[in-house]
Amino acid sequence: MNSDFENQLQRRPLRELPRQWRSEILAAARPASGPRPLAFVSRLSSWLWPYPRAWAGLAAAWVVIFVLHFTAPDEPRLAGNSSSMTIQSFATLQQQTLMMAQLLGQTDNAEPPAALPAAPKPRSERPMQQMIG
């Protein structure tokens, strides 16, 4: 059924468009192909217009993030390093406390501060058990 119709269409020659139609079609298509910045701006504003305050707030938040990023110090401090006291800083603090007590004349009543316990060392004599399973 379709093969007869297709065969008839294949036998018919193609008609050419009139030359004036071609030039009119191409002339109408040329202005539409050029860049239209006003169309882009109008599309963007129509897309952003329903919630202008939300978009302005989002833009302000990004500006704040960029400002904070570029004004931050180059090397961030680790939280563990800044709050914990090392053994050397603790020893320095003890020496300063003793010197202050000596300068104030309170060395006879003051007891020497207790020494810090030594850091635990690895116990290599403990047998290692490996479980395979």
C-alpha cells in the first residue's frame, strides 16, 4: 500500500522554488541571525524579575564570600595546634611562674610544680596477634 504511493512520489520530478521567494526568505532570515544583546537582557530580566530580592541577596552573599576568601590569611591555623599546649610551652610557663615567685619573694611557701608525666612509649615486647578470616 505505501510502496505504490512511495513509487509514485519517486517518479515525480521536484519543483524548484521561484527565485524571488528564495531571496525573500534569505533576506528575512539575515536580521534574525545577528547577535541581539537586548533580547538576551530582556530574557535575563524576565527570568530574574519574579524574585529580585532573592537574587540580590544571593549576589550579596557571593560578594561577601569572595571578600572573606581574599582577605583571609594565607596559611590557616589548625584548631588542634592553636588550642593545645605542648610540653615545651608548658615547661616555659613553669619557668616563668617560678621566676615570678622568686621576684615576689614567695619561694619559701611555694611548692615546686609537679612534673608532667612522660609520653607513653611504644611497647614492642607485646606479642602481635593477627587474625585472618
